[in-house]
Amino acid sequence: MNHPLITLSNIKKVFFTDEIETHAISDLSLRINQGEYVSISGPSGCGKSTLLSILGLLDTATDGQYTLNEQQVVKLTKNQRAKIRNREIGFIFQSFNLISDLSVAENVELPLTYRDDLDTSTRKKMVQEALEKVDMSHRAKHFPAQLSGGQQQRVAIARAIAGSPSIILADEPTGNLDSKNAEIVMNLLDNLHQQGATICIVTHDPRSAEQAQRRIEMYDGKVVDDKITHSKQPTAA
């Protein structure tokens, strides 16, 4: 079995507003192994988006331990978290989050510009390879407004994978797409998994959840079901 990439132990997340405590996540423990394809689903308000934010270092837990790639990340500074997030995590958002006045290639390259270990030629090569994986290299000089929703999401996926992150986190990646483009995007994620990517998606769509190798169900801030749906394994590490 592949080694654990993410380990959460007794994670809690409490929001305090007007002297009211809202327990978004309650004593949650979870492990995601390298090379897994995991879906997280559940009713609105169950804590799945909060969990994804914690996994992606966009938010911090109120209590508990989080180990990412053998490093404890709970008590890191904001700058340390940002640096690890840039190198270790690729994000795919429901609303694409592309910058309108940047070209496709520039959008994909943007996260790489914050890495001091990459020169310009290396970044350009990584961008080209990422766009080829999502079949969007022919649109490199176009702008987001010139693309369909499905094409924008494919560019967003290219941006997420360009830096070879340890894990891809996708928040409702098909939520703004029609059924045809949703199928294209999910097949693309499946192909990335087959090439060795570790993927975790939050989704309301049962079809998207079923495509994952492992399904996690949440309710009231807790994991209530966690099962392997099929044993499909990636073809490359």
C-alpha cells in the first residue's frame, strides 16, 4: 500500500460569531494515501467544504493534528503555509478562478512565478506540458472570455497540475458545467489519477462521486461512511 500523504487526527473546526459556537468539523480523523482518488460528499452544511479548506491550507483547524507529506502543518506561519500550499497542492474551483486579463498560458504559469527554484524557460516548459495534458495547448494565447466553461475548467486543471503537486483538491469541479463538459472534466481527472495523481474532490454529484476510487460521506462535521468503491490503481507513481 502507498504511504499516507495526508493524516488528520482529531480535527475540530469551530466558528465563533456573536457568542455562538458553530462546530463545522467535530473530532474528525482521516488518512489519504499517495495515489488515491477520493470523493467527499454530504448535504449542504455538513462540513465538507470546510474540510477541503483545511486540507488545502486555506484555513486552520481549531484543534487537532494535520500531517502533509510527513510535515506537521498546523502551527506553521502564514508564509510557511503559503509556500507549502504553492508546492504541494493544486486547486480546482467550481468557478474556475481564472484571471480575465491574463492569457491561458499566463494563468497556468502564475502560481509557478512564486517559486524561486524555477527559471523562465522551465516554467514555460511546465506550462506547455500541462496544457497538452488537458488538450488546451492550441488555446495558449487566448483569454478566458474567449473560452467555453468546459475549456476554462480544463485550463484551471492545467494550472493545478503544472507544478506537479502532491495532491489535487477539487471543489465541485463540475458544478458550473453542462453534462457533456462535466463528463469531459471527470474523465480528465480519471486520466490524471491513472497517471499517478492523488486527487480529492468535494461534490454533490453522485456520478462524480462514484468515479472516485474511494467515497467518503460526511454529516454534521463527521465522517459517517468511508468505503472503497473500486480497486482501480494508477499506472504510474
